Amino acid sequence: MKACKLQRLGIITVISFVFLAVVALGVSDAATGSGSFKKDNEIVISFGVPVDESWAKNAANFLVFEKTDPDIQLPIESVTLDAKRISALIRFSEPLNLSSEYEVIAKDVASEGKTLGTVEFLVKKSQGQILFTIFLGAMLINNFVFTKYLGLCIFFGVSQKKETSIGMGITFTIVMVLSAIMCWALLTFVLNPLHLGFLKIIVFIGTVAIFVQAVDTILRKLNPYLFKKLGVFLVLIVTNCIILAVPLINADSGNGPMESLILGLGAGLGFALALFLMACVREKLELCKVPPVFRGLPIAFVVAGLFALSFLGFSGLSIF
Amino acid sequence: MNRNVQLLWNGLIPENPIFRLALSMCPAVAVTTSVQNGLLLGLAVVFVQVFSSCTVAIFKSFIHPRIRIPAYVIVIALWVSVIDMILPVISPEVYKQVELFVKLIVVFAIIISRLELFASKEPLIPSFFDGLGMGIGFLFGLCLIGAIREFFGTGQLFGFDILGFNPLLIMVLPAGGFFVIGFIMAIFNWVEFKLTGKIPTSGGAH
């Protein structure tokens, strides 16, 4: 019965996070002109009216450069029109930097014999795409446990039973997201204006410790049942490296509030996923005949090594 | 045996932080793709451990027991900030690879557990040797894992080419660190089994 309640709580948490992410994507996905990246060396632009094929085939009619340095023009390999002759696909010989902005200038667009003048296109990855990349990267491709080796103390300590691993995963994800946002706010509004960047480590760990203590106190009064389930894990969270690593990574790469939140969410869910997978295997491992000197932690390490190998497969997802 | 020497030895083998206590595993896997990385991070940990042990041993009568944990964290964070400013001057290129983990020394369980278990109860001199022993034990663990992974993964030691080819590329991949630690732990258990006749529980029970 209690396990059922805990699972329901977990499902509600996950749904609310997904909802939050969808809202975030919807709000921040602003109009970016009519250009977009196709692959890492292709740009698609749409003219809105059918254009002449002979004009579009001539690569000299297009000028493409990065918005930050307009002097350097990118070499165009080929330009192809689609069947309706409305949108053109520009292919480059070298891969583009998908995180920066590009400008495409189409000179003297020719449509049915008339000239429409010069049209400019701004091409950049939409905010939603960037956030999705960060989320996927933190959760699967660069999973904090299996490819960055963070949070291992807790990972090996709490992964003995499925139920405790679920509880720890949920608690950790909640604390992670909230503390990532709080550390971002502290850095942006307090530390950076006062030029106190070198105090990052002390301030961040203090923030996390105070925050965990606060959640502990509030939860104890508000929801004693939940406190009994999650209270033990709350104290453990302070010693988890991921909780300090995510704010530090955010600070070093200059992430905004939305990116910080999504990185925290991805890191938390990735940790929960790793913990749950490991707990499933270790429950089965209890029943196996393990050589006596390998019993306990040594075999857990070998299993984690196998997991790390299989997580290498996710690096194929990095095309997003 | 002199107690101070015994404390040093205790941290090196019988209570080795990585292989026996199984504390602070994150850096043990993450930065040990080469000996140099392990050496630099190990030295940083020795520095932080010794100085925070001494600080806590001196000021323990001023620290109220109920707020000891935040007080310890602040002491550790202070010494980590110091070493974080010193290291980039000593060795800029290696520092770049271990930068994140030098900052993360704050949350290494081994340091705070030695402060809580030893330095908060004992006087200055034993605390110093306990911190030094634990730090050196950690340094030894990092260097051992680093040497094995660098030798088998790239055929090099300290950046010098020895074999001239890569025998086992998996060793420098993420998975290799887990395998190496698992096997070294098993070897530690096996040696103790041969010497004392019983399977130790310290590493396995955690």
C-alpha cells in the first residue's frame, strides 16, 4: 500500500516536470525567421513563393556567414529546391556550429520572371531545441553517474533495494532542480555584481546545505508521511557530488535560468534512472553465486562498468 | 610501534579510503585516466585533509556540537578555495583536466568523515598524522588506478611511451575505471582472506 502511494507520488512528480518542460518550450520557442538547420551541414530556407530553378541553382546568389563575423563567408557546396520550388536546401562542405547564429542573404530573388529584391534570413537553433539537447545530454549521453562518475558514494550506498532507490531518485530530482535555480539566482544577482566569483564554492555548498535543511524542516511539519519516507535521503543528498557539480557547470558555461533548470532536471532524472537500473540488478545479484572475495562492492563495481559500456551507445543520440 | 607511525600506516593500507572504506569514489574513477591527473588531485586532497584536520583540531573547543557539520563544511571549503588558486599556477595543463574535481573536494566524504571521527576528538599532533595518512592513502589509491589504466589503456606511464601500442582501449573509457576498482578491491579482500582466514566486511558492507 505504501509502496503504491510512493509510486503515485513519483508519477505525479514526473508528469508535473514534463508539463513544466512543455510550457517552457512553448513560451521560449520564439519565431526565428524562416531558416532552420537540417543536418549539421545543411540549412533550409523558405521563400513563401515559388522561385526560379535556374536562379536557385546558382550558388553565387547566396551569401552565408556567422552573425558574429560577417567578413568570413562560408563556402556553399550546392543548392537544391524542393518539388514546390518554395524552399531551398543549402549544403555546405564543412559542418556548421549549431549553437551559433547564421545569416543567409539571397540576392535578387527571381520568381516567375520578376525580381523580388534581396531577402535576408536569420538561422539559429530555437530555444526549445537547445533545451532539449541539454536535457538529453545530461540525462543519457553524458549521464552523470556512468560517464562523469559523479555521485558514486550514494549510487553504491542506496542502490540495494528498488523501493529506496525510487524514493532517493524522486527526492534528489526535486532538490536538484530547485537548488540549480537558486544557485543561478545567487550567482547572477549577488556574486557577479559584487565581483565575488571566487567565493562560488563556499556559497554554493552553503546554499545547498541550508536548502536541504529547510526542506527537511518544512516537510517534517507539512507531510509527516512523506518525511518518514524521504527524510533519510534528504540528509544524504548534501554529500552527493552532483548537487554541487551542476551549479558549478552552470556557472562555468554561463547558462541562463531555463538552461540551469533543464540541466538540473536532466541530471536528477539521469541519476534516478541509473539508481533504479542498478537496484534492479543488485536485487537479482543477491540470489547469484558470486565468488566470496567479490561479494558486496567489488561485484557492484563490475556491474556498473557494464552499465557504463552500454551507456556509451547513447552517444549516437548526440545528433540532436 | 609509535602511534603516529601507526596512524600513517593505518590510512595507507588497513583503512585505505578508496579500497577499504569505499569513500569518495567519484574522483577515483573520474580523473584516473593517467598517473599525472591522479597525482595532482591526490596532492590536493592531502593538502586539504591535513589542513582541515589541523584547523578543526585547534578550534574544536569553539565549535558548538550542534552546528559542527556546517562549520566543518565551511572549513573544508576555505582550504579547497586556497588549493584551487594555487594549483593552476603549479601545473596549468593538468589542472584543466581535473578542475571540476578540485572544486568538488568540498563534498568528498572521506575528508568530513575524518574530521567527524578523528580530528574533533583528538589533539593536534595525532590529527595531523591521521590526516596525512588518509591523504597519502588516497593519493596511493589514485596513483595505482591511474597507473593501471594509463598503462593498459594507452601503453604509456607518466606520458612516456612504453609499449608503443594500445593493448586495451577500454581502460581509458568510462567503463574501465569501474572494472579496475572492482578488481583491486577483490584483490585487497583476497590478500586479507589469505592472511587472516576470514572475508573482510569493511569494503563489502558499505
